[in-house]
Amino acid sequence: MLSKVALIALALVATTEAFLSVPHRRRSLVPSVAGKKDKSEDGETVQQKQQVAMGSICEFDDSKGHEFIGKITNCEHKANGNNRYDLETLEGKLFNVAEKQLHFIAPPPANPKEHTRLFKEIDASHMASVADLTKSLDLDPEVLELAWEESSSELEGMLATDTFVELVHSRKPIDSVEAYRAWRFLMTDLGTVFFKSIKENGRVMAFKAKTEAAVEAAKTMFCKDEKIQKQYHFCLV
């Protein structure tokens, strides 16, 4: 019977032989998959940013001040670690944009028919008025003010779109359409009376409840219009 030392020696030999038998893999010059490290042309190691899923429905801009809704059809990994995306609108217009031009991202559902519905409804919601957004979210100024008060005291003033819907309806958003509508609403003139947007890498990722003093000042500006005064009770307080 072999001794314990001999068995260890045999194991080390087997491990060494197995390691040497693995062929040397040449490093590819093609950018690596999302989230992996790669080298740029000058040899510097860069971190490839996480890729947004194909088929995601996004609000984006064309860098000329125009906004659109489109679905991601392709992703190009750049040598500096950034990504660029091809997007197609419902009308078939094609765009190639940097990731910083994506404002809102709705992940693609597995069902193609559901994808089509979401695409159409998010596109329609993009042009919705404050009144339309308020109606579709089943929201009124009193509930909005209560959501602000609760987020100020219990959530340390910060909330994501999902959290806002939860405060209003005591549930998560039904789908990405409702999440997008809530996101759009919070950036309207009415939404910004109570909340301000928080950006990360240029994209609005969350919202923060304003201080009471800031809300009162925002109400004063918002309520200057006589038509607005008739619509919202807090203008009369």
C-alpha cells in the first residue's frame, strides 16, 4: 500500500499533467461580453458595461432634443467599455444611440404578443398629458400629497417608480406600462411640485421627496395660473 506522502505526490503529478494538457487560448481582439474585462487597442484593461437586454422598450433621445420610444435590436460593444444600441420605433425609424441617451428601460416580456402590446401602450403613454397620466394611474392630488408625506417620513425621501405605485395603490405596478406612466408623471409640472428626479449616469433612476419648504415654494409657482387654481385644492389652501 502506498504511503500518504506517495499518494499526495501522485495527485500533484496528475494535476500538473492535466494543467499542461490544456491548450493555450489566444486572446481575442473582439470586445468581450457585457460585464467582462477586456483590453483596448493600447493594451489598457477596461470594464465592459452591462448590456441592456435585446428587445427592451426604451424612451431615448436622438441627441438633438427629440425623444422617441423604440425597442433595442442590436448592441455594439465599444473598446472603451461603453455600449451603443440600435433601436427601432413603431413607425420603423432606426436610430443608433449611446447608452447615456436611454432614459427609461422596460425589459422585454417572454411573450411576443405581450411585447407588441407593451410597445404600443408605452409609445402612446409617451405623448400623454398630465391629465391623461393622472387618470390612467388612478391618481388625484390628495393621494399624491399623501404619497409625498409618507415617502418623506418613512422612506427617507427616496423612492423608485415601483415604490411610488406601491404608495398609491398598495401593490407593485401591473406591468411596465404602468411603471413608465408613473415615471413620466413624476417628472411633470405636477409631479415636480412634490418630488425631484435623481440621476445616475445621466438617467433618472429614482425620485426624492422635496422638503416642506421646497414644496410650498413649488406650489406657489405652480398655482399662479388661474386654470390650475381651479383644478387643484392645494392651490386654495
